[in-house]
Amino acid sequence: MNTFAAVMQLLVAAAFISIPLVRHRFGPAAKAAAVAELRRQNVRPEVLEENRLRFDAGGHETAAPVAVAAVMTATAAVNFAGADLAQLLTWIFSSLVLLMNAVIVYSNLTAVKSVEAAFRRKDDPELARVEVEPFLQAAEDAFPHWVRAQTYLRNTVVFGGSAVALVAVSLI
């Protein structure tokens, strides 16, 4: 069962690695679309840079998923080795990944409200003028259509793989 849990954890790691890969490849197109939308709204595009708003795989958009993938890969290695700590580490990290992914899905579902609130907190009059929904939609539309299916698949792998890994180590 440790091997099965380890395979699930490696699938979860791969799912998290896909996030910065897609953003790295298509982030510049998303930014260009967002800039075009800002221009349509008569908002200076420089407001993105001034407020450190990004669509690429920079900063935490890469660090967080890579860190999760590294932790899940290390936990998988412990499971492959059959170490005594495997069950405990799986319970800790697979549970955390389940919770984190639930937060990610929630933030994606509430992105418009979250971004509107973030823009208000910035206290930047130019950001306050941005119509957030078409702004985000323009950026999202710049990603290929298969990215939406990949997102659903990634979430299925993360939720399912983490849950199955937890069950697998519980049966040991």
C-alpha cells in the first residue's frame, strides 16, 4: 500500500508542477490580453507593474506549487522506502494538500470578488476604476481552451490522489 500511496503522491506532485508550466507558457499572452482590456477601459496598463500584478509564473506562482511538488515527492520517496514515518507524513502532507487545493478552487471560483477587494485595499484610484470581471475574463480567454480541461483534471488528480493516498496508508 505504501507504493500505491507513493504513486498517488507523485501524480499530485506532477499536477502541481503543471501550474507554473502553463503560466510560464501562456502568461505573457494573458498579460497582453489584460493590458488590451485595461486600454479599452481607459486605464493605464502600467498600473499592473506599479502594483506588481502578474500573469506569468514568477514569484509565488512558481514557488508555491514547486514547494508542494517537492514535499509530495519527498513523501512519496519515504513511502517507496517503506519508512516508519511514511504513514504520519502522508497523513500530514496529503491532508494539507487537500485543504490547500480546496482553498485554491474556492479562490478561483470567487476570483472577481477577491480581486475587486484586493484592488480596493491597494487604495490606488486607477485600480479602483478597473472593471474586474472583463479584465480577468480577457486574461483567462488568452489561455488555450484545453487549459480549462487541464485545470479540472489537475483538481481531480490532487483531490483524488491525496484522498487515495490517505486511504492507502490507513490500510497498512
